Amino acid sequence: MKAYVFPGQGSQFTGMGKDLYEQHTEAKRLFDKANDILGFNITDVMFTGTEEELKRTRVTQPAIFLHSVTQAAVAKDFNPDMVAGHSLGEFSALVASKVLSFEDGLRLVYKRALAMQMACEANPSTMAAILGLEDDRVVEICASIEDEIVVAANFNCPGQLVISGSNRGIEIACEKMKAAGAKRALPLPVGGAFHSPLMKPAEVELAQAIKDTTFSDGICPVYQNVDARPHTDPLEIRQNLIKQLTAPVLWTQSVQQMVADGATHFVECGPGKVLQGLVKKIDRTAEVSSAE
């Protein structure tokens, strides 16, 4: 069985999508439509913008979404048995699997990006990657830190977990993780504490937009970040999507569940190869490839 997976923030690069735009009529149509919906030429930033310009949350999220969804739209034999996306990538997965329309998906992603940016500005916060420590131990250390918000945010693969929280909380956590035997505790160059309670203002902002959006029956199950389970009920998908901003991304668990449910081949749709690497670390027997 074939699973299509969609990357999140951090996979962007200068020139992304230019080849798709130039080679496929459908890609050009979607890119041009995105420029109209967003009210600015995101294609200009994607094709010729600097790395710094691409890093801005309001640009990064719609750019990765646009690249990912377009790659799925022009892929040969796109017929997934299941889909999943990492954080932002879940929106791409929902569009590719026909739960959301392209237009609604893009509007929600842009709303999400702006809401997250505002939440970051209101609550200075950050994230850090913890390498070489058992997931349970990382969760335990986060819970032991008093008077600061620190949580496990991204379960990327065994031995690679990202934590999220207040600046001071992450600083304390990194010291404790190293003392507990972590190979590395590396602060990340991000704008805020994604997938933590500090994103609550963004969740509230996004929740109404999600409630006002039409969710349809998709063409296959979507394995969602918040519970790593397959979903086909539009109401359940909507509710899980609202929780996603403040809940951890259960990527390890999602891939394990997809494998348990019969997935043998994972195809990454979108910029970069991050998810292919993570899937192989989660299950060495899985076959991975890019939609390119």
C-alpha cells in the first residue's frame, strides 16, 4: 500500500516550485490562483526571494503548502491508500486527499501563518531539538520544569524529539537533557513555541476559520498529528485540525500506525527529503521516494 506524506515548515528553499511552474499547465494555474488569493505574488518570493524572505512565517507556510499540493496534483498515478502531513503538511494532505478544496486549504494556511506569527510576537518563545534520548525521558524532564512552559512538541523519529516552550524554559530543559545523557540539545532558529500551549491565541483565531470551512469526504484516510490515527469523518478531521496548533505532532506514531495498517511505500510530496529520512529511521523496511 502507498502512503503520501507532506512536509512542514523548514523544507523551503530559494527557487522552490519554479520547475513545476514552467513544466506543467496545472501547476501554473494553481500558482497563479495562489497569487490572486493571497493578494501578493508568492511565486516571486519562491522563485527569486532570499533565504531570509522565505523564512518569514507568512511566506513559508503558504509556499510549502503550494509546492506540496501542486506536486501531488501533477504527480503521475496519484492514487494514495492513505495520507499524512507533518504539522503544516497536514493541510497539504487534506487538500491532496480532497477533504479540503485548494482555495480553502490555502486560505486556512495563510490564516494559520498570520495567527502563529502574532502569537509568537505576543509570547517570545522558542524550540529545541533533543537527540539521543528516549522519548519518555524527554517528556519526563519537560514535566519536571517548574514555573515555565516546556512540552514535547514533535515526535519526529526515535531518538529525535523537538521540545517547545518559553525561552527560559527551553534553556533550562536543554541543560537538563544534556545532564540526562542527550547527545545534543540544540536550540532551533524558529519564531516561537509551535505545538505548545503558547500557541493558544493562534488556535482560537484559527478555530473559527476552520469551523467556517467546508470539509468533505476524502478519497482515503488521513492520519492526523494529534492522535496518529486514520480519519475519514469530516467532523473528526475538523476537530483534530483545531487541536493541532497546541498539541504535539505524533509523527513517529503516525508512521508506525500507517505501517501497521499496510503501508509499504511512502512518497514525499513537497520540497526537500526530510520526511523520507524520518520514515526510514522509524521503519527501515519501508520504501521511500519523492513525488518528483
